[in-house]
Amino acid sequence: KTTFNQLFAMLSRVSPPASGVPRALCCMTTQRRSFAAQPVTMTHSEAFVETLVAHKVDTVFGIVGSAFMDALDLFPAAGIRFISVQHEQNSAHMADGFARVSGKHGVVIGQNGPGVTNSLTGILAANYAHSPVLFVTPDSSSTTKGLGGFQECNQLGLFEKAVKHQVQVHHPHRMAELTARALDLAMNDNGPTQLNIPRDYFYGEAPHTIHGPRTFEPAAGGPVSLDAAFDLLRTAKNPVLLCGGGVVLSEGVPAAVAFAERLQIPVATTYLHNDAFPKSHPLYLGPLGYLGWKGAMKAVSEADLVLAVGSRLNPFGTLPQYGFDYWPQNATLVQVDVDPKRLSLTKSADVEVLGDARLFLEEMTRRIDTTEVACLASSSQRVARAAHVKSEWAAELAAMTLTQDKVHPSKPGFLKPRAVLSELEKVMPADAVVSTDIGNICSVANSYLHFDAGRHFLAPMTFGNCGYSSPAVMGAKVARPDKPCIGYSGDGAWGMQMMDLLTSVREHIPFTQVVFNNGQWGAEKKNQVLWFGDRYVGTNLKNPSFADVASAMGARGVRVEALDQVGPALSEAISAQMKDGQTTVLEVMCTKELGDPFRRDAMKLPRRHLAKYKGTEEFDESATGQPVDPRE
């Protein structure tokens, strides 16, 4: 018989799951190793820093502040690199990018009050991306809290809905315990966790026990739901696999490939998760969602079973595209996610599986090997159909790329945006990490960006904030200096983030930024074109030379004005990044041609009642769908 001590010994030897695996579902926990068998007397700052070290934190992003300076002073001796940024929103985006590429904690810290409030947008973006970010918020002193002192605000109340968890250090003697708890929550529940510490609690001393990571073994799902999912899969004649971000987080891309190959079924990826399946695989048909691949949409529309793995099925990601309402009304749906709150939230699933994406796919593949599956009888026809819709879309995309817009044809000095994106794609290194901003041209890039491995594509997801791309890809570069890291942004969004070129130069974080200069806030201007009679209120931009600005800030600045310069310019910039450690801003001069609108579902032609506003009433959409003010 197994004694309790023998069982405990077996449990303590269980290896932690692979980095980045969702741990919301647990069968057992690994042993939690301690700094010492007995508490050790140390300062509270030492307890905080030693706990970070025990959880293998080696990088923290932020701006220096007096509220945490006693702990900051220990970082160099602890082996923790503090990356000083220019704006706290960017420090949060850097921590997000670092976490998403590495699978480790991204850690961000700032001064109490205005320092941490500046990070709000970045923390929300990390929440949408399910990133294990530890957000350390030093707070006003416990002795003056509530008196309205210098830089005081309600930090817990402010961030309550922006983070996944909040941990308050209630007493300085609990510094190590609660810091470890916050780190565990961020990693095990895949989301930013706030650790709020009154600034006076960094001072003083007490006995502290330093705990390492507390990790869990995930599960493929419950036995009943697994059986029900496999019953639907076994009898389906034309299933399709839809891979979401959970496939990447669980390190499940190889499992998705093995599953799809075993059944010979087409694969699509969810919106902005283009790295959830290899681009080079013949069964991959591309991403769904805004400006995705029509081949993927056709495969989903024809399916009798949609197997959505590691996805919350974000409603924005399944809206009609190219005039095609592709989500199948009569197909059965199996949804797999580690968060029970996301199951059947946006679409009613026939079977809900509360499980880890990778383990679920492995379990389904194991069952296929021992059971007769109906769809295998038509595998050759299905593979041929997938190849057909894929080549059909490739031809359509090529026509969209090459056809000149009548209002905004390419001209000397100004390039067609789709042609630029195509040229960038041709020379993009296979192992590149790419981060895109929100905006019209960056969204069109969804048709051109594809990857062969997970943890290579970053975006602000459906939180949709501007100013994301360069700080996120800088965080990725810190995590993976061996990878070429490239950011995409429009000229409007670039103005929100370019201050951290100074950080790139000062902290020796080389990356490449492509800035699409089309002289407008393109996504919003598209709405004014279609529904507001081409009245451009607040959407036209007059820019300096971003290449010259980059040079003045210590980076390389290159202005691209001819299509045959695009590919060589990107290749040279990547060479400068990887060989010489230099950051480059490629300012690509574009026409004002715009892609499809973001929210056709949410916009209406304006109606007016007051006589003074009747001149702004509209009854028809724009005939051309393009701005009427071409570049001169």
C-alpha cells in the first residue's frame, strides 16, 4: 500500500508543465520549494526581491520612483535588470510583449499615483492577451492613506476591472507570502495581477520564508465532456479545426498539427492569432476575422463541425468579412477553453470542454488512433477542396494587392499600402517576431502576416489600443534577443509611442519599426468616408519626417518612397538590428487608399432633426469608399 509520505514524495517530484501552459485546471500541485527550511530575518525589500528571484524574474520594466527605491536598489545585486522607459504605458506593453514571447512573467512597476495610472491602458491590453504580467503598484504610505496626500489615489479601485487578480500587502511581515501569491496567480491564471504595496512597507525587517513557484498540472477536460466531444468528432463528415490563442499559450501548435494531419482536416486561426498554426502547412487556410483569409472563411462556412480550441470566440473575430457572413448556422460547435466563464459566452456550444488546448488535442488524437472516424473516408476530397479555396484566395489577394485604386493610384513618392505589405512579407525572416498596432493599414496586414511557430505574433487584440506595437516588440526583443523583432504602426499611432526610441537606444534594445505614413488616422477616416459625407474632422495629419526624428533620437531613420526599396530597406534594417545592434525606423510613404472599415456592424448613416445640422445628413454610402483628398 502507498503510504501518505510516499504519495507526498511522488507528488513533490512532478515536473512543472511547459512554460506558458495554462494552469487553471489542476490535478495536483508541485512541491513549493523554499529559500530555507526556517524563516530568515531580512528586510521587507529583501523579501520582495528574493521572491522575485525565486520565481526566476530577471527583468522589470518601469520608471524609477521614490515609492519603491529601497527595493530597486537591490535589483543589480539580485541579477534583475531594470529597464527604464519614457512612459509607463509603454512599460506595461513591454512587460506584455516579454511575457507573450517568453512564457515567463512580465513585471512592471511604477511610482504610486500618476506613475501607475499611466500603465492602465497597457495592463488592459495584457488582460485581453491573457499575459502573465505582475503589475507592482507601490501605494501611498499606510500612515497617511486617505488624507489626500501627494500622489495618492485609490489604486485598487482604479484597476479592479483592468486586472485578473488583485493582491494587497496588508502587513509588511507578509511581503514574501503575498508577492509569491501574486506571481502564482498571474502565471497560473494567465492574466495580469496587481500587487499593491504601501510604500512604507518596503522598510523594516522580519523573519520571511521565500517560496518558489506553485505550479499545477492542467487537464484535457472532464471525462463526460471529452466523450461528448469525441462522439461529435467521430461522426462528423466535414470538421474544421479553429485554433485560438490558447493553442499558443499551451505550447500546443505541434499537437494541433498532429491532430489536423491525422484527420486531414482544414485549419483556421482566430483573429490576431496567426501564429497558432504553421503558415507553410498545406492544411492551413489562414485567419478568420477582420481582413482575414477568405479561404479560411469558406472552410468554416462549409463545415458540419467547428472544433474551436483555446478560443473564447470573440464576437468581433467572427463578423462578416468581404460581404460574406461565413459562420455556419447548422454546424455543431465544440468549444475548448481553460476559463469556464468563456465557454458559450458568445456562441452557444453543443459541447463545452473545460480543458487545456494542447492536452485536449493530444487526447483526441489518441482516441482517433483506436476508433473509426467518419471524416477519414472523404479526406482526399477535403484536402483537394482546402487546396482549391486556398489558391483561390491567393489569387484574389494578389489582385487586391496589385490593382491600382482609381482615386489613389501609386505615384512617385507614395505607395499602395497593400503592395508595401506584400513586399515586406516577401523578405520577412521565418523566425521574426512581429507586433502590429491597431489602425487601417496594420489591420490590412492581417492578410499578409503568417508564422511557422507560436509566440511570434503580437497585437493589442480586441482591446484595440493605438501605441502598442513598438513597446511590445521591444519587450519581445529583451526576452528573445536572438530573434529579429519588427513593429508595424501607422503615422497616427506612431506619435503615441515614438518617445521610447530613446529607451531602445539607451537600454540597447535594437528593433525595427515600419511606420506607414499616409497622412491620416485611417481607421476613423474610413468611417467619415463611408457614412459622414467625406467630412474629415480630426483625421488628417501633417507629420514631420519620422526618419529624421528617429535619427535625431539616436536610431537609424530611413524614408522609403519607391516599391523596389521596400524589401531591401527591411532586410538592411534587420541586418543592422541583428549584427550591429541598431534600431531602425522605416518611414514608408503611402497613398491614402484605405481597406475595409472596422465596424460596419456598428455604424449608421447620420440623421438630423435640427435645421442647423441638416447639411450633415447622409442617405447613401460613399460611391468609391475612398477618401477624396489624394496626396499631392
